Amino acid sequence: MNDEQLQVVMGLIMNAGNAKAEAVAALTAAKEGNFILAEEKMIAANEALVEAHNVQTGLLTAEASGDHTTVTLLMVHSQDHLMNAISYLGLTQELIDLYHRLDSK
């Protein structure tokens, strides 16, 4: 893996990690009844997730164009971070909706 590929993979890990961290903060806010903050944090989480997804799309586009990347443990790790973030954000939004529903009763 060359330096450019390493930078791309680390960007994927960083953005996916940021997305999950914002979602954790959103869930904490919802548990405390602060749904405005929860929504703001989920917006930030989704923005970071889009950045991570854009990095992944760049990798896929390069691969499809014939620019093959060596699959390393770090590359696999970055994809794992992204998939976990996607799953976590989806579940977090469901939980926030549930907290909001319970709070309104």
C-alpha cells in the first residue's frame, strides 16, 4: 500500500469513526430528552458518513477503472468501520425516534 492509498484508507476510518461518534452523542442527547441536539448530532453523523461513503466510492471507481488496490488488513478494517457506522446510525435513528415517542406520551 502506497502513501496515497494509506491516506485514503485512513480517511475512510476517520470519517466512519466520526460518524459513529456523532451518533453516540445523538443517542445520549435523546436519552436526556434533548431532541434538538440529537437531531443536530445525527445531521453531523450523516455528513461524516457521506464523506466516508464518498471515499469508498472513490476506491470502487478506481478499482472499476483498472487501478487495483492491494487488499490489506488495514483496508478490510476500514470497510469494517464503515459498515459498522452505517448499521449504528440506522439503529440510533430508530432509538431516537422511540425516545421521542415515549417522551411525547
